Amino acid sequence: MLNFQFSIFNFQFSILAKRGCMGLLATLALAVGLGGIGQAYDEVEVPDGGTITGQVKYVGPAQTLAPLKVTKDPDLCGKEAPSETLLISANGEVRYAVVFLEGISQGKKIDRTKETWLTQEKCHFGPHVFTMVKGTDLSVKNADPFLHNANMAVNGIQMFNFGQPKKDQVIIKRVRKTGLVEVTCDSHPHMEGHFMVFDHPYHAVTGPEGTFTLDQIPPGKYTVKLWHESWKVKGQDEDGRPIYEQSVVLNQEIEVPTKGMVRVNFELK
Amino acid sequence: MFEKRKAQGMALILISALLLIGWGGLDWAASEMGGWPEGSINPLHHPSQEAVQELIQRTGLKEINLDRARELLVERYREEGQVLYQLNCRPCHGVGGKGDGPMSQAFRPGPVDLTAPETLARIKEPTVFERLAGGAMGASTGVSPSDAVLHVWEKELGKEGIWKVLLALEELAHPGASKEGQGGEGKVPATREARAAGKDVYAKRCRFCHGPEGKGDGPVADYLNPRPRDFTRGLFKFRTTGSGELPTDEDLFQTISQGVSGTSMPAWKGLLTERERWEVIQYLKSFALAFSDPDSDPYQAVVPMSHPIPSTPDSLAKGKEIFQMMECWQCHGKGGKGNGANAATLKDEWEFPILPANLTKGWQYKGGHNAQEIYLRFTTGLNGTPMPSYADSLTVEERWHLVNYVTSLIRPERGEERVLRPKRVEGSLPLDPNDPRWQQAPALNIPLGGQAFVRPRWQNPSVDQVEMRALDNGQEIGFRLEWDDRFKDVLPAEGEGKEDGLLDGTYARPLASKGKKPKALHDAVALQFPVMVGRGKERPPFFRGDPRRPVNLWIWRADRQEDLQRGLSIEEVNQAGPDSPLSPQPPASQSVRGKGVWEDGTWKVVLLRSHKTGESDLDVQFEPGGTIPLALNVWDGSNGEAGLMMSISSWAEIKLGIRD
């Protein structure tokens, strides 16, 4: 049977929470969960692999978070931006949660041809949440006619910070670290995005219906993890934008059968 | 006439000579060698039986013998003395006592170099104690006592605190304590021995600011803005490596050796041997995990360096265009004064507020301002800050054009000139600060530092220089004061950072130490003159005078100019010492006129008054041919400055023309 386990990371790092994001250093510990530290991933044939599929649902009264105040470039970006921190469908399905296998050391081949894009358009990072594989390229585009800077911190430590002043300029960076990356723009403090970098291919972001699928998994026992940036407001920054609690991380222990399928659902509450 | 001029010239030479002597000229030098601690009268060398017993009780060291316990106690006093020194004395005298603290540039004469052979090494211990306890104001000979800055510390530290500081300074009283110039054998390999040696250097020199575990949380950290670096995240601003990469050992060596301009990080070149600097690098790299990760090898990430392009008009024009296109002004402002639209909201990676550099002040370029250094900043970005890399947006050649343009924004370094000479003009004096006649008067740049005399002392002043010009039409004298200020602050709120226990130390802590932006108050400036000037009149202590020698202040306040309902925008007041109340003059005596304008990160304020007021008991009188001391106080509201938290200057002088 499925074994539900709540473990909201709550580390004793004394750090001020990032604008509307989680405490950065807490993600250091999460990095271990991503299988990124001291462990290599071997790509092998997986002829008898199984599949994990499931859905993430929100339990409790539906809610829509207040829009974020925009303080610069209102002509193009408006005065408010809708919050993407908690997106729930009418049926309670949660978008933008990351589901991944913890610490998997061998499995299917990594598709290195897949392109990963992050676009800054109308002062918005899109997509709001995505995943990618270490050693592949991230293409960052500025579709706006003014300066953005994509300031990225992996596990709380700045990884890249580049200015992107020209419209339609694309900057391509090879990502060489694993972990949770927070993306901000110092020119537009309301902008934020998140992505996770893995050294294996077993990760997915939930779509509008809250669903995800991980396939071609070598049979065996695994820990499936869910990450969500958290929507629980614990304060406000000086411009009145919400500051959220640390990320929500959930675990489930499962067994993937040979050529079979296992269903894993998560509940956020 | 000739006689008079000659006499004035002589007086000037004499004054200049006295200024040159500086504090070193104070009557400190004793006839015999100090030589303490041998023969030291410091009572803390001989702790009482009770104190030793108490230590044994407190620490539970029952087995310890009394002599050892006594030694431990003295060590403990010395440690406390070191912290007291770093908290209270370092802002002027510097981390290592060389008289090179972050505020040392502001005052004339500058703070004494405690490591020089003619200071602590030659002065008897009781004399040093007296000076610290009672201050150097009113010292008997040497420079004019009014120019000495050392203040009365007994009130703050008590006798015991002062003895603790002296215990900590004993090393400096030994001739030859300075290690300048030693070493030079080059980089030290990363051995266990090097790390251990580096750890000792760190414990002796670095931990007071950077903390025992490298977290940037030493006892001094909360008093500094910007804060000392937290080494644990491996984020370093000044590198030859790409954005987000670690620094090379050579990068760290460069930063440690030359210090970080405009901050409390001193140049360690004269304080640590070359070998010690390399050793401490091996130790501080142990604070961040990344340094032991072979994937993060900084030497793989070094950016290529090329040759500068000559700064021709063509290159400058291209650089200017690039400055526009790259939108450098979004943070640094159109004129480069660090006042762009983003300036108010920027935060560093620790979520502390951070301000974009004022590119016109070369002495505030944290990573240095030679062409290569500026080139590296665009290329690599400043890790841990919002300053991004433009390596993907600019070609190498474009970056060099931008270097040339940015360099052209740098104004001349602050000079030593201390005399303001008004330009004689005909007709009424211009009230408008932008009137072109002001530009025809010679400029005097007056350096300022934090107010370090009475609580709340302040070591994070925003305004470090004011440019003054003066015009004189024979009846009236006019001054124009111009200084850089990123934000126009016109809120009336009074407040001296009184929240959150920021004032419980001898110095006030900046609100930034709590990750908060100070509430914007209002900007203001005060011109200060002695009430009485003239032959035989000793000038007052430069910070607000004393009961015997009161001062006359002309205070201009931005909030009141914005809304005259709030009171006089320019007010003449008197004060007789910083501890005494400010006494505004009666309405009938208010005769200074003026106006301030703020444009693109610059305040310009004009103050005009007739030479004579008929109230020589309250007002300075401008006699033709006279030399009149003048000092400044400046407040930057958005830096949390109000009341006694402000920038101050020591005395400069106005040399008035002789009536024709």
C-alpha cells in the first residue's frame, strides 16, 4: 500500500526568506534528495521498465492568491501580475509541482536533445516551474524591449547572473550543478521562477490537471518525492508582496513492478 | 598693507605646519621609552584573588592551579579588549592600529598610526590611559586642540574597559610590531600546515568582522554596512572567473591585499605578511564546501584578459552608447551616480539592501578602478550582488569602450586643499543653485566622515564629500554646497534609528543590519562657523563647539523646503557643545536665505547672508581679509540619518578677500 509521509523541510538556517520564495539554504538539504551529490547516474537499457503515474491534488477550500504588485514598466507589464504560486483547477488539481525519483543511480537514457527554454516576457518568467538535466543547456530569452537580468541561485548559492538588455536576445548556459534553482530579476522584484536540475531523467512537472508520468523505470523500490514552492504566507516584503514558508516536500515509498504501472497521488494541504 | 599680508601668510604657514604634524604632534611623546608591558601598571595584569576564584567557579575548572587561572583571566580581558578596540577604535585607527580605518580619510589631522615607532612604542602607559579616558581635546600643545578628534572614552568604556583596550594594544607598544614588507616567497600550497597557520591569522585578524566560523557574523558585523562577507556560500565579488564561479587564490589574494574601497575591509598589505595572506586564503577556503568540489575548480573558469583600447573621443562615444543600450542607468543612474530607478529596491543574495555603485567616485569602486578591474566587473559580474555579467551581451571590444566611458565619469580624487576662496562678483548674489556664476567660483572639496563623538555615533555615513563654492559681492557672502545623494528625501519624520535596539552600542547599528531599508527621513545640511573669530580667538572643537566656544549653524532642511508649513527651511541656530541643546535664534535674527535643488542624484544648496548682522554674540561676522573656520554636517535621510547620526567634517577655512 501507499505509505504517506509528510516531511516539510524545516531547517534551522537563519536566513531571510527570498521575496515570495522559500528560504534558500534549506534547499541545500533538498539537493541531497535530487541525487546530485557524490553520485553518478549510469545510462542503461531498460527493457522491462515500469511506469509511475499520478496526480497532485489540493485538499481544502479552493483559493486564488492575490496578484503581485508590479512596480516597474507598467506600460508593458501592467500594474499587477497574477500569482502562479498556487494554481488549482476547479477539481482541486495542482499545477507546477515537481515529482521525481530520489537518488536513482541507473536507468533510461537521458534525452540530451531536448531543449529547455526560459522566457522573460512582459516581466514574467515562463514557464514558472520546469525541470532539466545537468550538463544540458538552458536557453534564456528576453522578449521585452528593456533590461532584465536572470539571477539564478542553485540551492541558495548564485549560479549565474547575466544582464540581458536587448529584445529577443537569447543567452545559452550549460547547467553544471544539480538542485533547486530560484530565478529572480533585480530590475523587476516581482518576477520569480523555479527549476530543478537532476542528473537523471526521472522527473516531471504537473500540468493543469495536476498529472504526471515517469516511465521506463527499472523495477524496484523507490522514494517518489514531490516538491512545491509553498503557498503559505508567513509575511510581507517592503513592497507588500507575500513571503512564503519554505517549500513543501512530500515522500512516498513505492515499488515499481516489471513492465507494470504504479499509481501515486499526492495531497497538498 | 604689505605688512598685513605678510602676517597673514605667516599665520597660514604656521597653521599648515601644525596641521601637517597631525596627531603625532600632540604632546604624547614621552622622554623615555614606553616599553610596556614590562613594568606595566595595567591593573588587569594582576587580577584580584576574587576575580580568579570567580573564573574558576564560572568555568568549573576545579583542577586548575591559580597561576594558570590568572593567565586565563588576563587572556580573557585581552580578548574583551580586542573586541572593544574593534568596535570603538577601528573606525578611525583601523583594524591593525595603523590609523587607516574607514573614516581616517575624513578628518584633518587624521588618526594617529598606533604602530608607528613614535606613538605607542614611545609613550608611557599612564599617559595613554589618560588620553583615552579624558580625550585629546584641549591637549596642551601641538596642533590646535580643536582639531583633535579623540574623545572622552571613560564615559563609554569605564576605567576597566580602557585598561582592557590597552591590554589588547600591548603588542603595538613593542617597537617592530609592524610586519610590513616581510615575506614575498609567493603562493603557499594548500597543506594542512598552511591551513593551520591561516587559522591563526584568521583568529587574530579576521574573526571580529567575519565571525569565528566565517559566517560574516563577528561582534563588529552588525555595525557595518555593507556587512562583512559570509564565506560559507563561496560567493565572492571580485574575480577573474565567470558569473557564479569561485574566485582563484590570486583573486582572493588581490582583494585581501588591496582591501575593498568604500567599505570597512582594509588593505591587508601593510598589516599581514605576504605569507600570512596566502595562508589565510587556504583557511578561509575551508568555510565553503564548493572549494573542495573538483567540478567547481575556478581555474577552469578564468576569463580571458585582453589589452585596453585607448580612450579616444570615438571610443568614449561608443562607450556612452553602450552604457545607454545595456541600460546600465537602470541601476547606476543616467549620470552614473548610483541613483537609477532600481537603486531603491536592490538586495544582495543574503537579502540585505544593497546600493549600486556611484561610478563618479573612484574611491568607492569596491574592486578598484583601473581599466582591467572595471573590465572584469562587466565581464564576471559581482557574485552575491545584483550586478550581472555582460559577457554574453558585449564583445570584448565593446567592453573596453564601456571601460573608457565609465572611467571618464570618475571625478578627481579628493585633494588636501582646505581653504575656500570666494570669488568677488558685482551685483546681487544668485539664489538659484544652477546659476552659471557659481561655476566660476573655485571649488573646494571637503571630506566628511561619520559622527564619532557622542551617541548615537555613526560609522556608515552616506555623504563622504561636499563640493563648496563661494561668491562675495562686498556686502553679502554666498555659499553653494553640492553633494551626491541617490535619493531625494523630504519626509518630515524625525527619528534617530530608534527602533529595534539599534542604539545600544557605542555606535549605532544600521537598519540594514536587520535586512531592512531605513525609513526615508529627510536630507539636510548645516554650515558651521565659530561665533567668535579673530586674532587670539581659539577656534572651537570642530564638532559643535564647547561651552566656552559656541558655534553658529545654518541648517537647511529638505522636508521644510518641500512644505514651508513644517517650519523654516533654513534656520540659524547656536550650540555650545554636542551635549548641549540646539538653540534656534529668534525670528528677527533669522537672516540667511537660500534654496536647494535635487537633480539626478545631486543636491545643490545655496546659502546667502550679509557680511555683518549686528549680532556678534550669535552670528559669525565676515570681516574683509579675515580667515574664518567652517565645517559641515550632512544628513542623508534614506540612510537613516537624523539627529546626531550624520556626516561631519573637521574645520576648513574661508579666506575672505580684502575690500578694494
